[in-house]
Amino acid sequence: MQEGFNMEKEQLEKLGSFIDANKGKRKFNQSVDLVMNFSGIDFTKQDNKLNLEVKLPNGRGKESKVMVFSDDRTINSKVEKFGAKIVPSSEIPTISNDKARQNELLEYELVAQPSLMPSIAKSLGQFLGPRNRMPRPLIGNIENIVGGMGKSIYIRSKGKYLPTVHCVVGTEKMPVGEIAANIDEVVSNVAKKVGRQNIKSVYVKLTMSEPLRLM
């Protein structure tokens, strides 16, 4: 694998055989997850921390549900056409005391009116922060942000900066070529940030399968 990585024929065939052998074994459409391990890089240093948004060329293979924290009528009118669920600021404190509603947040892509971010951090930061699920502030073109949420993934350093990251790159129902292209995009973006030499290994797995080492 090089920076600007393109999966080799042997790796593509290995990936295809692996997915064929494991798909259809569950009653749900399993996600295809990528696991990257690193060596020789200190993630405690600010310059090395991962905080990347990667747009997958073929999307994630599942329709994303979007939740918007907003009191702004203009924002609300723009996100409603995407079927987004709107949560007003008055509900934020109540969610912090409701376990069922907190867990519901994990089913959605979260975005927020920028002025509500402090309130969200105060009430929900302890729950969302450790899970890397804090809302993205709605800054810029709202339609592009919300409409493109099914294609973007976020890669961030977690916990005590363990030398590994996990991300979704598709589902078992997607053609293997599309999954491979998504993997190429993720690896290339990460390599540009940390250097190809610091990527120790790359694995792929389905939700309920054992992992397969691609590199």
C-alpha cells in the first residue's frame, strides 16, 4: 500500500472471497468495518491527532438518519426536506436525564445550530464525548452538510490515544469494487496525515465476523 493507495488485484480477490463467505448469515445488513493499527507515531502530540472527515466515493451503503438540534426556523426549513428529526433547545436538558433518549441519539447523525453547542456540551457531553458522537455544528451550506451525511465518515483519535482506529466503509450488500474504493479513500487520507510508514496493519471485518488482514 502506498500513499494514494489502490488495492491490488490479490487484495481485491481476498476481500471479495471474505465478504462472500460471511454475508447473509445474519438477519440484518452487516456493516463492513475497517480497522487500522499504527506504530512509530505519538498520538498524544496535537499535530498527530486524527480528526479527519473522509467522503466515501460510494457512500456507506445505509441511509443515514439525521437529528438536528435547532431553534432556528431557517435551519429547520432546510433540514426538514431531508427527513431530519429536529430537537429544540428546550429538550436538551431533559435528554440528559433520560437513558432511552440518550441511547436514541446513537442511532442518528447529529448536527446542531452553532449557538446550541455549549448547551449540548454541558448536558450531553459526558454521554456523547467518550463515544465521539458530539454533533457537528451547522456552518456553511446546510443542504450540502445534511444531504451528504450518508457519505462522510469521521476518523478521530480515541480514548488515551490508542494506536488504532475503526470506521465503517460499507455494507455486505454493496459490490466488492465499491467497498474496495471506499477502503482506498480512507487509507489514502489517513496515510497523508500520519505517513504511510506509520500504518502497521489494516484489517476488514463484517459486524459479526472475524477480521481479515488486508495488509
